[in-house]
Amino acid sequence: MSSMQSSSLFDVKDKVVLVTGGSRGIGLMIAHGFIVNGAKVYISSRSAGVCDKVADELTKLGPGKCISLPADLQSMDEVKRLVAEISKRESKVHVLVNNAGATWGAPIESYPDEAFEKVMNLNLKRVFSLTQAMLPLLDAAATEKTPASIINIGSVDGIHVPTLETYAYSASKAALHQMTRVLAGHLGHRYITCNAIAPGPFQSKMMAATLRDFGETIVSNIPMGRIGQPEDIAATCIYLASRAGAYTTGAIIPVDGGALVKAKA
């Protein structure tokens, strides 16, 4: 029982972490949480300028540091290039956070085929592609005592039926939750955990318009009575990536203030 010190249970100091979609929204919240707790975090996003700027700002916060590796993960070539770039710099990666995603809302009659393809590709297929390509780096970090960790960012919209007509988004997140379980089942013997977080509403660019238009209604349907804060999502990732979460795998963890369990009027 000697190792059960509160300081070490949630320790992520010096862990190497890759956060996709890490320059804004939930990805930025997660990257920030790891950095202030001493991890070395690579962030990736489509816009090189934004990615570089955010990495500089996060590094100043310390004690960890942030490195920008821009990539457009819609493309398989870009997935391979991202992994090649990180492989030049690191011999192992302890944590992969698959956060990059897209959404699209439209009435069923006019929902575009190309939008469905784009959302499913980025939110599901490329999560698999990147995880597959990152396995050698994750394997190199994984031990029985300290497993490597894959954290997929799903959504409560992959569990319940959302009010908005986001057909591809909801389907992609439900599929991502199931893929998380399948990966967990097949990677456990390699000492790699795989879990998904299903966030409820957080203040992000993807949610900005929805919160602006329906914010009061959304909050009224959350038992905890508020929108998610950066610490809420970052702390859940730190739990999954540290000794605290080493025996948790295949879980879909709602971080939604109780939105999924609110009793219907």
C-alpha cells in the first residue's frame, strides 16, 4: 500500500502526450491541464499559425511544455506525417488524446452527403488510423504498472438523441464509443488502456452558437446547474492517464453535470 500517496496517484509529470485538435475548445482545455501538471504535450490542429501561437502560450504557463505539430487529420497522408514528426522527437508516447472532430447540422431532407462523409471520416475513421499508426510509440511507453493510455473524446450526443439534427455527428460519436470498447478489449494485454469521455456542453467554438441561442435552456437541463469548466474535462483525462486510472479500460465516462440522468418532467 506504500505507493498510494495522493501526490503520485494522479501524477502525469514528464509524460509525453499528443492531443489532436489541441489548439482550441476541449482539446485546448485538456492540453492546458496536462501542461500545468508537468507533462510534455504535442498539440495538433489544421491551422499552423494558431497551433504555434497556442503552443507558445501554453509553454509559458509551465511547468510542462507544449510543442506544435500542425496536421489536417482528414487526410491519411497527414496522419502518417504527424506520426513521423512525433517519432523524430520521441521514442515513446504515454498518452494519445483523440479529440479532433467536426460537426454538421442540417434538416434531414437537405443533409449533404459530403458533410456526412467528412464528419464520419474525421470523428471515427481517422481516430482509428491515428491510433493504429501511434501503436509503436504507445507500446514503447506501456508497462504493466504504468499502462499507456488512449483517450477518445466522444459525446453525450452519442448516447442520447440530441435536439439538433446532427445525424453524422451523433452516429460518429456512438460508433467511437463502441470502437473504444473494441480497442480496449484488444489492447489490454499490451498494457494500453482505451477509454472514452462523453462531454456534455462546454464553452467551445463548436458549441458557441448553440450556447448563445439556447444557453439558458441547456443549463436548465443540467442537474449541476452549469456548463462544463476546463478543469472538469482536464481532470478526467489526468485520472485516465495516471496511476489512478491504470485499471480502467473500455469505459465511456460522461462528463456532463448529470445531463444524461436528469429526470424528465
